[in-house]
Amino acid sequence: MYDIDSFRFFASYYDALKDMKPKAKQEFLLAILEFMFEGKEPDFKGDMAVNWKLIKPNLIKSKNKSNRNQN
């Protein structure tokens, strides 16, 4: 069972992904999914760490809202 069953995926997340190289894009997208559904925190360095810090607050808000809606 996962922490939540759905979340919003904002255009800003896509903006953070679209200019990345394919391997980094895959790793970042998987990190979003693992964070949202399994609570796993990624250990990024460099630009990916910066992008993560920018979207993480929105991910947390989405997760909290989803949890409230499930109860």
C-alpha cells in the first residue's frame, strides 16, 4: 500500500524536467514518484538538488492535501 493514491502533477514539475538529459529526467521523475508514493527522499547533487528543493514544498502540499482527502 502506498502513502497516497494520487497527486497533482504541475506544469512547473514538467518545466524542471524538460531540459534535463534523458537519464537525469528519468531519475528525477522516478524520485518524484518514490517521494510521493513511498516517502523516499532522493539524495541529489548539483542542478538536480536545486530543482528538487524548488518543487519539494509543492509535493509536500500535494501529499498533505491527498492525505486529508483520503480520511
